Amino acid sequence: MASRSALCALAISSSALTAGVVLLPSAAQALTTWNWSFTTTSALQFGSGTFTSADTVPTANAPITITGISGTYSRDGATYNITGLLNGLDNVVYWDGTSSSS
């Protein structure tokens, strides 16, 4: 298991937000599925979900292109569904190769 903090633009059902996330990959056949979650003390924000990348074996410190995302985002008691990536962004994150990072 590995994780990486990143800034990742998310499309949600009612508005677009940018959120810091913690990413955790798990093995997959053709794609790598990553589990992510984050919490903040500011505005009671938190979220979790999964995203996929085309990298079957992620390489530390190399760009990882996110190809899909889903999950939920909550702020001030309201919860929103994350339905996909925003168009026009690079949707790239970097993993430092460790089993846990923030």
C-alpha cells in the first residue's frame, strides 16, 4: 500500500471544488484503483472515495494520470456526490513511494 497527498480537482453533483486528498492504491488488473480520504478542521470538511489510474504499477515520484473518480464530499453538514473529473485539467498526482504520506 502507498499513499500520496495531492490537490485534485473534483466534479461533484452540485458544484466544483478543489480538495486536498490522501490517496491509497490497491492492486488491479488493467488499472490501479486508489482509495482516498481527507478531513479538515476548517468548515467541517471531509470526503472519501476511489479513483483509477492507467498505471498498473505506480512509480514513485513519477506523474500518475487519474482516469476516473467517485466518492462523496461533505461540508457544513451537506454531502455531495463526486461524479467524475473536471475537463481541461491535467488530473495528475505524484506518489512518493511510501506506505503513508500526508
